[in-house]
Amino acid sequence: MDTAFVLPELAGWSVICLRPAMQQAAARRAVQARGARHVSLPGLALLPPPDVALAREHLRKSLDCPVLVFTSPAAVAFAARLLPLAQTPAEQVFAVGEGTRRALARQGLMALAPPDDAMHSEGLMTMPHWDAISGRVGLVTAPGGRGVIAAGLARRGLQVQRAEVYQRQPPRLDARHWRALAQAGAPRAVLVSSGEALDAVLAAVPAQLRPTLLDSVAVASSPRLALLAGDAGFAHSLTAAAPTVPAMLDELAAYAAAPGFR
């Protein structure tokens, strides 16, 4: 029997994750399972809404709509702190991606999500289900963002009841984050799933560490973000088949295994 030891597919890699702090633990487990070193560099701080009572009232109105849209796992988590989600009378619930769909399932709500290669706002709005929907739609989200979903719903003549259940703020990065980046050995990759997070990290990174960051392979969760990474100065970028951490690591592993990489 061949008992030769086989190294994990990403052994020796440092994988820098820009996801919010509340999502880093799951990312760390996925990265370490591939044999790579996880480097936490949260690009956004996710906080409760500034007016909790007002957010709860807006969420109550959204949950009363016949159709619901949740824009992120964070939207689900913060909404569940305000009101029990499973009690909604909504007939249809939509999630922007698989992570959001799973978060809703844990709260007792079964949701529809776009296919793996379209887990983004544009993909959600091209789902055929919208052709048969009219009336009010509850949109559970945060302030800001690109506004693609709200604009798409409005173009269809739907009435949007918006509930902003959390807020995105600039990252709280300190010396320990930059020390971890400085110690991240090559080869390195950066998981890019948010343009806002990427911009925030690039704005905050110390000048002496900027080359370390940009010398990494940017693994983007969509073609749009791959273009943003290129514009930001990353020498090389990949586009994952889906915006989940496992899919992004799959793309990186395929790149690392390609002939001529080493």
C-alpha cells in the first residue's frame, strides 16, 4: 500500500481574507482545511443600526410584505436580533447568495437564491420569478451599497419597504492586523468579495505593506470585482465560479496546481 504523504492543495500559501470579522471564523476553517495560513484583514466593520427602535419598526413592516429579499448573511443575523424572522407571513423569500440562503434556513425561512455563477445583485434581479410578482417587497439590508436591487425592483413597478438592520463602517484595523500581513509568507492570495472592503483596506494599509498586499493573487468573487482588483494594482487576479469561500479556494487551488506555477 502506498502510504506516501500528500501535502494539502494550498500548503505553503497565505490566504488573506477581507470579509467582516463576524465571517472570519468560517473562512479560517475553510482556509486551514486546505493547508493554507489564514490572515484576517476585515475590510468592513458591521455594526447594529444607529436607531434600533426605528430599524425594528421598519423591519416589522418589511416582514409583513408578501415578498422578502435579504441581501447578505449579515442582514439575516442583524434582523434576527431585532425580530423573529420565521413568523413572517411572506409567501416568497429571496437571498442574494447561498450564504444568505443558509443563514435564513437557520432562522426557519426557506429562500430562493440565484445559481452558483450568479450569486450577486444582478443575478438575483434576473431570476424568472420576478415576472409573476407584483405589489410590495420587503428589502432587508444596510445603508449604502450599489443600489442594484432597489433600482431593479423599482423598475418592475414594485413597492419597496426597506429595512436597514445594520450598518457598514470603515474597518477597525490595528497593529496586529498589519503584523499578520507583514508575516504572511509568499505565495499569497487575497479573497476579494466586496469592492467596498477592498477600497477600505487599500486606503488603510501602511505604505510599506502595500507592495506585500498587491503582490498577492486576487481571487475575486465576480468578474466585476476582478476588474476592480486589476484597477487597484494587483498583478494577477482570478474569478471564482461562486462568491463562497470554498469556491474561491477551489479557484486558487486550480491556479496553484497549474503546470508552470512553481
